[in-house]
Amino acid sequence: MKVSLIVPTFGREQLLVQTLACALRQDLTDHEVIVVDQTARHEPETEEFLRRHADRIRILRLETPSVTKARNAGIRSASGDIMVFVDDDTTFEPAFLSRHLDAHREGSDVVAGRILEEGCRVASKPTWISSALRYSGSNTCTTPGRTNTITGCNFSISRKTVETIGYFDERFQGVSTREDSDYGLRAHRAGLTIRFAPDACLFHHRSASGGVTGVIRNQFFDPSYYQCELLFARKHFSPRTVFVYRIRLLLRGLKQLSKLIRQADRRAAESLASR
């Protein structure tokens, strides 16, 4: 089976180069690398890297940044039987694509890979979304098992998955949160096999700059964050669950606002004290 590695990118430079360097070191002989580039102009060093490896990296250009549109463009362009998606601020070992492929050969239609971040805690089980729209487990887990969701920076899908449930929902825009959970839950509810594969592991650097949401300073104060959260809730859960979730979102926003006010008050006090 041929593998297509799809890397949506926006506003990332050295991190993108770092991610693509990992992509070019993979031990698979039959794979392609597709970059869905939404950056208007790269720094010279990045452009030089892309030119130097033009024979091994295919570039698709999108003018309007969108996570969901970028992934869908990658799917439409891919020639692989398996499509692996990573973010443009990740690093991974040469066997990364092989591990995703192994999981598909064992019968998985969708594979959620393990994600490590600085300071993360190892969970005892993979992520699961309950009927009350609550998440348990984590994608840091070291044990393989069932899951009903994916995390956008490390997952893979088969061609059969696209034929069964289609593409990513492009109504998830802006902050674009939950677009990955939406796709995973759609696959699970369609009866496709979705598994967590800890061996398909990468490190997510979670850069504060760049990325499609990098232009949004604080997602909790952007309307698209709440729109995406509630789009996901309304698509998959009961009216009662949506009502409760709205309250949870309100409390989440108030918590962030309280934090912002405390920070501002501290800076104001420090400014007065320095005079």
C-alpha cells in the first residue's frame, strides 16, 4: 500500500523545515510528501529548502488559510492508499509512516497516533468521547486500543474511509477546534475501525506562532472557537447535552476572562510600583 504524508502549513518556517526533514528520512520506499501551503511568502531559507527538495515534496497552494480545506485539498491530491496527516510543528522518527501503515495492515480504517508534548503526562488509556461530550483518556497513552476520535496533528485514514464518510467539514473555520473530533466520531459511527496506535508516535512542539489559528491571539475570545465547539456538539449530541455544553463553554470563557483581568491588574500594579 502506498502512503501519502500530508502536511498543511501556514506561517511556519524553521519548524516546517524541521517537520519536512523528518518526512524525507522515512524508511518507507513508496510514499509521497504533500505540503498544502497557505503561507503567502516564506523566508528565503524555507524557500531554498523547498526548492532543493522539489523532486520529493509536492506543493499545493491555498490562498485562504483553513485547516479543513487544506486537509481536503491534500486528500484530493493524494495518490496513496493510506493518507497520514501531521502538523507543521512536529518531529518524528524514520519508522513513523511504517507504524501507521502497520496499523492499517492489521485492519484499521482510521489510526490515531500517539502525541508527546513538553511536560505531558502519560495516560492509562486512549481518548474516548462519551455521550455526555466529555473526554477521557489521552493521546499520550502507551497502550493500543479502541478510540472514537482523532487528534489533528497525528492521524491517518484509508481511501475506504474517504469513500465511506467523505471529507472534513469545511464549516469548521477560524480557530477550527473539534474538526478532528468530528471526523473521528463520524468514522466511528459509520462502523469503521478506528484504533489508537502508540507506536505511531511524534512530538508536537505546539508553536505559539504560525498555524492557521496563529493570527488569533486568544481563542477563548474569538467567536469562531465557540461556533466550532457548538457545531460539533449540535452535529453529534442530544439537545440536553448541547444545553449543558453551552454552560460549560460559558464557564470556560469566564475562567479565561478572570485570568486575563488578574494578569492586567498585576501589570497595572507593577507599573505603579515602578514609578
